[in-house]
Amino acid sequence: MSDPTAKSMGVTSIDWAPGEASVRSTLTESFTNFLGVGHGGFLFSLGDIALSFASNSYGRKSLAMKVDVTYHRGVQVGDEVVASAAEVSRSRRFASYQIDLHVGDELVASATGLTFRTEDWHLGEEVWPEDWKRKY
């Protein structure tokens, strides 16, 4: 994984397909707040990483424009948090995503994200087949 933030958080990829991605990380004491529970920034960052993977999964470089997050409950040291991002809609320039973060079966946070889809391609435009580029 070439994402330094994800690496520093111990994030691993679970699943990745066009328009969707799931990642996980275990909360460590380094990412707790003054109350001793998981910092909201940890959950936000984990969801943002899932969003980044999902929105860039078509090969076009995509950038987050807006993320709105709601925290449903605290996360404890040792909890494994799974963040899943799924595309809700996509046009030539914009895509929206639903992001859910779980500890086990319990929803701990949810978010919506809006991304901007550039004309630039990962690895260079010539790598991607013309039919793929037309489709995505």
C-alpha cells in the first residue's frame, strides 16, 4: 500500500472492486482521544481511505470534495474497525458514496462522500483499454 496515512494506521485492504472498497484497522492507543476512546479522526480517516480506494478503483484519479460523517458510538482500544465504501451514483465528473464503519456487526459511524473524477488515469492513460475508458 503506497498510502503513508493508511500505513501509519495499520490499514489493510479487505476487498476492492470498481466503485467499492473495504478496509480494516485495529484501534491502538495512539489513536485515542483524551477520554481514552477512539478519536473521531481515526474513524474519519479510515472511512476516507475506503472512499479513496473505491473512487479510484476505475483507474481515473478521483479526489474527495466533501465527506459528512456521523459517529454512532465510541470505539475501544483493540476494536477492529471495518470501513466499507460503496458507490451510490457516478457521472463523468462526480461520484457519490455511502461509507459505513463497523465493529463486528455494530455500526459505529456512517458517512457520505462526494468525489471529483479527473481526466487523469493512474499508471497513464495508455495502459487502460479504450472500452474500459469509455465505460468508466
